[in-house]
Amino acid sequence: MSLQQLYLTLLAGAAVVLVSVVATRLASRVGLPSLLLFLALGVLLGEDVVGIRFNNAQVAQDLGTAALAVILVEGGLTTRWSEIRSLLAPAGVLATVGVGVSTTVTAAGVHYLLDLGWQQAFLLGAIVSSTDAAAVFSVLRVLPLTARVAGLLEAESGLNDAPSVILVLLLSTTPFHLNVLEFIGSLIYELGAGMLIGLAAGWLGAWLLPRMALPASGLYPLATFGLGFGAFAAAGAAHASGFLAAYLAGVVLANAGLPHRAATRSFAEGLGWLAQIGLFVLLGLLVTPHDLSAQVLPAVVAGLVLLGVARPLSVAASLGFFRVSAREQGFLSWAGLRGAVPIVLATFPIVRGVPDSARLLNIVFVLVVIFTLIQGPSLRPVARRLRLIPRQATREIVVEAAPLDVLDAELLTTTIPAGSALNGVSLVELRLPDPSVITLIIREGRTFVPTADTQLRVGDELLIVTTRLQREATERRLRAVGRRGPLARWFNEHGDPD
């Protein structure tokens, strides 16, 4: 490549990134998942429109796997241990037993309904059995679900990639054979070794980074992310689960009280978005649009089997022994979002030369597009209908500022809904736990700093400064007063999560 060609390539790459950033803003305004616009951009750049020809499944698999690792590290670095600690057991069962049930049920359905061979049927079931970390993490950023449901979705999406990858690789053999004992042995080794490597990398960083005096604050995010990605590579080299190692290393590092946490999370989020943009555009380039139309009906059938039968059965079988309500199980069944992971997994059989695997890629691509269009915009109304969005739902604001890091402080925002008992309550009556304080109120488009006598009103948006230790107590107090007023404790209301 000449220097001039390099300039043109970099210019095209910069243009794709900028267009994708603008598309993300447009997608959020119209309620569409941004991944669809990134995929569409890749398709437009492909051979049927702009004319860029790309059909190298091996390159797509390699780059896609690396991008997924970046996304999982970012997901781990934005995960709160306090929110998923009690949910690891159900999420782990959902990520293993659930994948097995979903794969089996989907395979049986598409084998008989679409007349697919058993190998192709099981491969399709395994490919679409994993929820997508990028899609789930992006939804959780904007959808204020109850802590239990959000934690289950987050932990499941971070854990279930590994079993799906193992299953797809074992099924991508020629001649086809399915050895259950081989699968179980591989699963135990890869998950166990991946977990140990990820935890070791996280603990190493948690011990080392606070003791290092790096010359620039920007090096701390680089070191933190490097540890997470190093855990992925080390686990892969040991034939263990790199995805699990990357996610767990990120979780440990995120909750270790490292310096410059806000800067690290912002850096990780930026890299995560860049990985998503590159990954989805690449996968859009990989498919050929004129080959997709013939797979619309098979994709719809497979998607209906997956969402209507396989996913609900896998959720019920996995969570039946845990205290997960029917409402929560219903939402988890509907919110199993698919995205880049199934499309990347669909390249594995192509690379290994499995017969008819190119058709599987087209089916998976169409399935992801159609059902993301259906599921994405419906998640908020479904969650509201199932009463899984708390009335006083706070959202975290990530601000890169040194004083917040030094004080271990956090910024929250919440809006007072209609019917809330917070209406008419003064700040002195609210009695948030010390040192939490409402620093700003936005009312009818006007911003002002409240005093102790300021009374809250319906529609007020509150900006709250608190500490990490007092965040949970602050949220409980807001919920309690929102339900029963300033004398909530007299009514035995302590603001427990819904």
C-alpha cells in the first residue's frame, strides 16, 4: 500500500466512524438500536451498492473475536459487583443450562420446520442461543430496569458467549458428530481456566495499579484496559475461554477502587463504541444483500421458534429453582437480544468448511435484523407493562473530573413522576443520608440551586451528588419517600427495590 492509498484508507475509515456516531444519535432519537444502522452502513458499502467486495470469513472471524473481547472488557469495567454478586448463580445457570436448552429446542424446531439437516439445525440453534453483550449493555445504559433484572441480563450476556463458542466449535466438525461428554469436559475446562485467568489478571491489576506512580493520568485507563485484553489473550493461548476471562478481569478491576475510575470508564466506553462500529460495519460488508431475500422466511421461522419457545423454556428451566418472579422471567425471555455475537459465530462453520454454512450466515443476519427491529423499541413498554421500571429510577452520570475521583463521589439524576409522594416534600424533610445532597433542580426548563426550604414538584429533574458507599442508601430513601412521603419509616416503608 502506497502512502497515498494509506491516506485514502484512513480518510474512509474516519468518515465511517463519524457517520456512525451521527447515526447513533439519530437511532437514539427514533428508538432504534444503533447496531442496525451500523449493519446497514456496512451493507451500503458492500459490493451491491458502493462496490467494496469483502467475503473473507476468516478475517471477519478474527477481527470480530477481537472486537467482542473489547466489548466484554468494557462491559466488565462498567459492571457493579454489588449489583450482580447475588445474581451470579442464576446468571451462570442461565448462561450454561439455558444455552443448552435453547440450542436443543431451536435445533429441533428448525430441523422439522425448515427441513435442515441435524448438523445445520444444531449449529443454528447454538449460534443464536447467546445474547449479545454489546446490545444488552447499550440497552441497560438507557433503560432504568430494576436492579435484579438489569443485573441478570448484564451477567448473563457477559457469561454466555463462552458456552456458545465452545458448542459451535464442537458442532463445526466434518464428519458431524455430537459427543456430549466431550462438550461437558471442554466446557468445564474452558470456563474454569478462563475464570481463573480473568480473576488473576484482575487481582494483579487491583494490587499493582494503586502502587504505581504513573507519569500521566491517561496511562491508568490504558493499563486497566490492557490488563483486561491481556486476560483475554492469555486465556485464548491456554485454550480457555478468553471471553469469560476478559469480562471477569474487567469486573474485578472496575470494583477495586483504582485511581481515575471515571476516566477509565469513559475510555473503555469509547473503545467499546469503536469496537461496535467496526464490528457491525465489517459484518454488514460480509453479507451479500441479493442473497438475503431468499432467507427471510427461514429467518422469521427460526426467530419465532427461538423467541416464542426456546428462550422462554431456557429461562424457565434455568431460573425455576431461584426466586425469580413470573414477570421477571417474562421480561428476560423477551429481552434476550441478539446482535454481533451470532453473526460472528456464524463465520466459524464457514471457516471450517461445514456444508451449507453460508446459508446459515444469511439466516442469522436476517434474523438479527428483523428481531432487533421488533425487540429493541418494545423493551421499554414491555418493562413498564410488567412493572419492572422503578418509579424513582436514578441514572448514573459519568463525569471525568478529578474531585469526584478523589472523594469517591458519584452523580445521579432522577425525575419525579406523576403520583409520587415526593411532590410537595421540602429538601429538609427529604433527609438524604449524609453527605448526599441535591445540588441542582431542573423545573420547566429552568435550572436553579435549591435551598433547604425548596419543595419538590412533579416533573422536577434532580441532580444528586453522593458517594459510592451512600449511593444505595440514597436511592432507598428516595424510593421510600416517593411511595409514602417524608414519614415513610413510620409506615414501615424502607425503600426496598421493587
